[in-house]
Amino acid sequence: MTQETNHKTACILCNQNCGIEIQKDEAGNFVSVIGDKDHPVSEGYLCQKATRLNYYQKQERLTSPLRKNASGEFETISWDVAIKEIAEKLVQIRDTHGGKSIAYAGGGGQGNHLGGVYGATLRAACDTPYIYAALAQEKTGNFWVNGHLFGRQNTNYCEAVGEADYVLIIGANPLQSHGIPKARPTINEVARNPEKTLVVIDPRKTETARKADLFLQVLPGKDAYLMAALIGYIIQNGLEDKDFIEKHTVGFDKIKPHFEAIPVSEYAKISGIDEDQIIQVAKGITSAKTFAMRSDLGIEQSHNSTLNAYLARLIFLVTGHFGREGTNCLHNFLFPLIGHSKEPEAGGITTQVTGMKGIGKLFPPNILPQEILTDHPNRLRALIVDSANPVATYADTHSQRKAIESLELSVVIDVALTETAQAAQYVLPAQNQFEKMEATFFNLEFPNNFFHLRHPIEKPLEGTLDEPEIYRRLVVAMGEIPNSFPLLGAIAKLDRKVPALKLFPVALAMSMTINPKWKKQQLLVVTETLGKALPYTYAKSAAFIWFASHLFARKYTKQVQRAGFKGKGPALGEALFNRILNSKSGTIISKHTYEESWELVRHKDKKIHLEIPEMLKWMAELPKQAEIKDDFTFNLLAGERRAYNANALFRNPDWRKKDTEGALKIHPEDAAEQGIEDGDWVRCYSKNGEVVIKTWVTDEMPRKMLSMPHGYGFSYPGHDVKTTGALVNNLTSMEDCDPLAKTPYHKNVRVNLEKVALEELATA
Ligand SMILES: Nc1nc2c(c(=O)[nH]1)N[C@H]1C(S)=C(S)[C@@H](COP(=O)(O)OP(=O)(O)OC[C@H]3O[C@@H](n4cnc5c(=O)[nH]c(N)nc54)[C@H](O)[C@@H]3O)O[C@H]1N2
Ligand SMILES: Nc1nc2c(c(=O)[nH]1)N[C@H]1C(S)=C(S)[C@@H](COP(=O)(O)OP(=O)(O)OC[C@H]3O[C@@H](n4cnc5c(=O)[nH]c(N)nc54)[C@H](O)[C@@H]3O)O[C@H]1N2
Ligand code: SF4
Ligand SMILES: [Mo]
């Protein structure tokens, strides 16, 4: 643990992971949280949520492994018993039904990915390829499209909102959700600067929309029509960037006829937007020197999700706004957050029951219950959940809970007794994110990329372990590797004194040749040897960063050297690792030139392949999409980002300063029609379930659309629905999702309302 009074770390509440400094009192309370000016990206910025981190630190915690007994109650057991029993059951299930009967869910939230990295060791021991993850309920359509356009599903681009003259934000509300560095000053600057233009496309008059020069209030779920019309207008009028298309892309001729056929006026009308506004945006983008685009859940968790991903990218690609300063640009990763999955026809892995393909090596939460709740001989029988709360955060709480309860083995690794933990057989208590070495791989910047390895700032709570150690113990108990490696450990200590001699890498390679079985568990071998030889007693899991630093320095030698690291080959890797290990505020790890961003395209010809036949076919079939006709009146945005939600990280509702109940927003005229006044409580029901929720009458909503936040409704001692708020996934269903990526339609949940009397709430 560090000795300073100001403890440098990062905020764990959204993927920006702003650098922060925390002051603690003697009882370990976070008494002040301020922005860390030395953080290379956030530079002192933070938002109101970070100042409440003490509620994360001091929430009700798990302090012992738990096992459910025959009467469904938890009893505490020792770590040794828990590890032994779980390992035995995993081996038994694997050896009887094959590794594919075991799956893993989670692996990290907004601030903690080291545990997920080590989760790979348990998956290797179980011999399973299945990872279900939150990213596969939002970004997998994007990954699939990126795979086609740029060559690999794990290519990603950053969105240069702060540097562009013309900015388009679609389906995102950065003033609340961030998603870009220093979102508030950045958006405010674009909005205020008379030389810059901010366009926002959203059905809701959001905080960001209110700042926009042009606000296109699209009808919910109709973005594909709007974007097709925009690109259609550009191509039909010859406004595309012909030089860029010629130099950097292939396949334009193939996509051109499809956009020439788009009925621009008709699609504008379907999307609810005036055609003139679409033309204005088309002209604005094509005449701007620089243009950047930010998109997020509003078009991902919505109708035509994967098609939206394709069209959004075509907007900046056909207009040549890519790979230059002030435009979206591919970036590198210290270590890629996801992988690349082959298509099933090319030998890619699919799930056993529904036959779903992996995208980015991830599988979608929406199919998880179907893979379990069946008598199919190849169903999933065991699930390890780490740092995720599927019962509460995956679509369809009811089915997710039932699925977890029906498994032969269910294990949850978490800091708290979550809804999912309550449904599981074993619960293992983890150290929280300020008690261990942690990092995220959300280092998504260009041209200068960064990495922040966080040191613990608080002593681990008694009874808890960090995830890498939990996985190591399980893998050892499964008989995959020994508990210690004395000789290699001794060599690692020598190696740290004179890394230039490369004693450890040579000894490691030799030990892998002698013990080929260890190869699958190389990371754990390094962690138990080199990790233990690092200068901090708690730093074992930084062994992975040692691996990653060496790979990165080899791959991006020029760019790492440009960032001020000296040496070549392994010496450069060591220099990078040492700086990462010792930089409490994070460090710049590479500097690219814009020209070099084209090296990050993964197609062999280094060009962007514009044609994706499946997407063009989907677009051609848009006219066949029928209007929704059902018994429901409203379209619910099931999961809005607000001032006081942060996914599932705060269980104690007292952390909220306002909107304490997470109210349901409704347009004044809709409220009047339903006989609802601001603050009334209602029963909101879908085909799948219901919630009881307070209302908030506001003209921010369009007619017939409602909005409620996610991140509310978690059980907490001393609280009921009036203070915890409602659990959003009681309303969602697993079938309502994108046909290709299976990402849920959380922005389009069909619901009705019914006023409830306050006295009914007591029983709700
Ligand atoms: N209806 C609806 N559902 C949604 C959304 C929506 O908009 N609408 N949004 C979706 C999106 S985009 C996301 S990203 C997901 C997020 O959903 P999840 O990934 O499930 O949520 P997280 O908040 O990341 O946290 C998961 C768990 O990590 C635990 N945790 C915290 N720190 C640690 C730690 O150090 N170690 C371990 N082992 N556990 C820890 C917390 O207690 C919590 O139970 O929710 C999704 N669900
Ligand atoms: N405060 C806060 N910030 C967060 C989080 C949090 O829990 N709380 N979670 C983090 C996570 S995990 C994520 S993934 C991001 C998500 O960040 P965002 O995607 O920006 O957040 P959302 O509020 O879910 O949705 C974005 C916008 O989509 C709009 N929208 C709804 N339907 C449609 C539609 O049909 N078309 C269009 N164009 N827009 C539509 C909504 O009105 C909303 O303004 O936020 C991150 N930041
Ligand atoms: S919630 Fe996000 S934007 Fe706010 S301080 Fe934390 S990391 Fe930064
Ligand atoms: Mo997310």
C-alpha cells in the first residue's frame, strides 16, 4: 500500500477511468476525491459521480466464501473447502460432458480487467471457449462490422470530438455518459465555438441535444432510415470524397448502386426528420475540413443495430473523414480488449444449443438462458461469473435467474451479495478495485495512447482474495500446474536485478519445453515467479503487464521509442514495463503519426473494404419492416445514463444526491392522458414483467416514449423499492434483439402504464 496522504488511482465508474487523487481518513473513508492533473488523458477532469466513490468502498461486502445448502441458505465455508469443491465439480463436468458445457460470464466492468485476463487461465483449464460479456449486449455489432471494414473485429477507432470542426453525435449523451475524454468541457467548447458545428441525433431532448447547433429528433429505432438517407443524398449528389475512396478503400462501386436507390425523402419521413435538415447535415459534413462522429447505445441497443453500425461508419468513410487529424482514427491497444472470431463457415466456434457464433470471441448475454434452460445433451451445465451481475444487468431478469438456479454448478466472484450471487451455489469474495493492483484495457486513444496500472490504496478486506489468486488456486486444484515453482522463482529474482541477461525468459522457455502441460498456464507460471519478484508485494498480477509490454514494444517499436522509451528489443519492453509499473498516474505508451494509422488496418492491402453484402441486403429490406402493432402504447428507453447511475457498481442507494428513485420520464401530454401527475407512482409493464416506479413529467421526452435508468433496483439492507428504484431488466426480454449480433433492443421496450396508489407500494 502506498504511504502518501493523497492516493493516486482512477475512477472505476465509466470507461473513461479518469485519474483521481483520494484522501482517506484513518478508518479508510474516502473523504475527498479530486481529479489527478498528472493523468495523461483526463488531466484533472472528473465528474460528480467520482466524488461519491466512498459509497463503493464502504458498501456491504462479502468476507467469506459461501455455499448454498440443501434448504437454499448460504453457509460460510473456508477458502480451501470452496476451492477444492468447485475445482472437483469443474473437472467432473468437463470430463463427463466436455469443456463446452462450461461457460464464463463477465470478466470485468468499467475499471477492472486484470481479473478477466486471469479468467482465461480457468477457461483454459476447463477447456471452454465461451465468454458471455456485457460488451456482447452493446458493441458486438460494431466489432463484426469493423472486422469486415478493417480486417479484424478487434480493430477500433477513437472519436476525435474535441478536434473536429463538424461533430455528429448519434445515440449518445456524452454530457451524462461521457464516452470521450473530458466530455463536458469538450462538448461545451464545440457548442460554443462559432467555427464549429454540433449536430445531435436522438429522440430525446438530452443535455447534449440542448447544446447542439442542430438537433434531429429522430423517431426511436429509425436511425437506419435516417443514416441511409444521409449517405444516399451524399452519393446521389456526387458529394463523396473521390480521392479518399480511390486511395484508401475498395468496393465503393459495389455499394454505390445501393445508395443511389435510396428514396431520400421517403426515408427522411420514416425517420421523422425533415429532408432539408438531412441535406443540411450532408452538405455540412462534406464541406467540413474535419468531421468526427460519436455513437453509442442509442443506435446499438436499438432496431437494426448491426446495420446501424455499418451505416454510421460509412458516413465518415465515404466522406473521407478518417485517418486524419480531427477525424475518427484507428488506434492501438496495449493489449486488445477482445479477439477476432472466424465466421462459422470458416471454422468459427458456435454455441451448442442455439448455434450462435462468437463475435470478438464473445457470446451474447441474450442467448445465455436458452443455452442452459433446455434438456439438450450439450447444454451449459456450469457457469463462472466474475464481476458481472447477469440476473440484474442482462436482458430478462426472470429467465437469467431461472437459468442460474438450474445449473449443476454456479459460482459468482464478486465484492457484494448481488442478485446473481443470491441465485448461485458458491459465492467467492473478491478484493475490491482499490484493494488490489488493477487496470482497464480501455486505452482507446490516438495518436498518443496511454496505460494506467493502478496500485492498491487500501488494505484488502479480511477474507477476500484478488481474482488472479482465486483463478490460480482453482487451476492448481484442478491439477493443471503445481502450487509453486521454486527454481524458476529464484531465477526470476536474479532476472529482476539484471533483466538484460534475459535469465528469466530463457528459463521460462526451458521449463515449458520440459513441462508442456504448463504451456496453457504460462501466465500463472509467470505470475507466481516473476510476479512475486516485482518490487511491490501486491504486484503479482502485474506479471501480465510484463508480458503485454514486451509484445507491445515488439509490435510498435517506433511508436514506443517516440514516446520517450530507450532501447530496442527486450530492453525496450523492460523500459516500458518499468514505467507503467511505477507511474501512479498512468503514462503515454506510444505516439503514432496520422500516416501510421493506416498500418493499423488489418486487411493485407491496408485498405478499407466498404462492401458488406449482408448489410447491403439488410438495407435493401428496410422497406419490408412493418410498423409495430401491439397492445402497448409506449416505447421505453430501458436504461438511460443519468447523473447518479453507474452500471451495477453502487448497491447502496444513499450514494445518489438526486433522482433518488430513478424516475420514469414521460411527456406532459402523455402524462395528462394517463391521469398522471409529476411524482405519481405507476406500474409499468411489458410482455415480460413489471416494475413499480415514480414518474417524472418532462418535455425532454417525445410523445409516446418513456425513459428509465438502469443501475437502480438492487437489494440493499434497510431499503425498499421507494429508495432503491426499479430493476430495469424485469421489463426486458431475451428474444427482442438484433438478428445478427443478438444485442438487446433496450431502447425499444414496449410497455403500458397504470397508476398505483401509494398504499399499494408497501406490498410492491
Ligand atoms: N436494460 C438495460 N440493461 C443494461 C443496460 C441498459 O442500458 N439497459 N446497459 C448494459 C451495459 S452497456 C453494460 S456495460 C452492463 C453492465 O453490467 P455488468 O457488467 O453486470 O455491471 P458492472 O457494473 O460492470 O458490475 C458488475 C459487478 O461487478 C461487481 N464488482 C465491482 N468491483 C468488483 C471487483 O473488483 N471484483 C469483482 N469480482 N467484482 C466487482 C459489482 O458488485 C457488480 O455486481 O449492463 C447492461 N445492462
Ligand atoms: N452516468 C453514467 N454514465 C455511464 C454509465 C452509467 O451507468 N452512468 N455507463 C457507461 C456505459 S457501460 C456505457 S455503455 C455508456 C453508454 O452511454 P450512452 O449510449 O451515451 O448512454 P444512454 O443514456 O444509454 O443512451 C444514449 C442515448 O441514446 C438515446 N436513444 C434512445 N433511443 C434512441 C434511438 O432510437 N436513436 C437514437 N439516435 N438515440 C436513441 C437516448 O435518448 C440517450 O440519450 O455510458 C457509460 N457512462
Ligand atoms: S464517472 Fe467517468 S467521467 Fe466521471 S469521473 Fe469517473 S471515469 Fe471520469
Ligand atoms: Mo456498457
